[in-house]
Amino acid sequence: MRVIAGSARRIALKTVEGLNTRPTTDRIKETLFNMLQYQISGCRFLDLFSGSGAIGIEALSRGAKEAVFVENHPRAVSCIRDNLKATHLEERAVLLQTDVFFGLKRLEDGACQGAFDFIFMDPPYNCGWEASVLAYLTHSCLADKDTTVIIEASKETSEAFIKELGWELLRVKDYKTNKHIFTAKGDC
């Protein structure tokens, strides 16, 4: 796994072994960022369930102003630290070692600097975390009508929860083994 483009282009990234993590493949990461390429520069990016940090690091490499990583597992947090150091992107990164919901609360309580432009989440598949996080974000200062939430999910994940929570389904990008669901706040 490597950084695809930007200031850290071609730098190899470490992955977390044995934690049932599924690093986003380079091909899927490249497709995702090709879709976002004109919106990344200068944005604020939140990477939930960060794993190795590859998605947030790609955003930083492509010019994001800031990326916040929220990851609970100590080995994954260590991996993110190593990857940020290897890419020389740690100055624009904030790493929170905590549960996602506690991390969101800490970000809100820590003088919420306004909504993120992008919130990416790659939770464990088929456990319902997507809906729980989206429900939390419905009334959070971390997301507004201009925030795009991107959910990496299994092919089997239904998008029905998005409309049920009052969010707008913007797009679904299907891949061989998974998909990205793009959503934004509706008239919640």
C-alpha cells in the first residue's frame, strides 16, 4: 500500500497486521480521490475507524489543510503515527486514540472549529456502525449541509438507513468487494 498522489506520492505505508482490518486497496483509494480531486485542497478531513490512516494521509498528501484520525486500537494508532512520520505530514494531522463516539464528542467539546468538509468512515462491515455514526452526526457541529460523509461498506449494506435518518444519498460507487456511499445532511 502506498500514497497515490500529492506531496507524499509513492511513499509506502505500513498496514496493521492481524486486527481484522481491511486496508483500502490502492485502486479503490485512487478511484475515490479521483472523484474528490477538485475538492480536497484546503479542506478539513475527518477519518473515522482510521486503521492504517491511509485515507486521511492521502487527503493530506493531496493538499487537505487538516486531517483528524480517530482510531481505538493501540497497534493501529502506532501504525498511523509511523505513516504520518514517514510521509512528513504529521504537522497537519491530529490523532485521537479513542472510541469513535468519544472521539466525536471530544472534537465537539474541544472548541468545535466548525464542520468538516469530508468525513470518511470505514467501520467493521455489517455491524450497523454506519447508521449509528450518521445518527450521531445528524445533530453535531462536526457536519453541516456542505459536509460530504463517505462510508466504506460491504456490498450487502443497504443504503435505506440514510434516508431513514434524514440524510440525502448523493452517490453509491460499487467495487468488486465493497462500495462507497456518499451522503450529506438533508433537511433533518
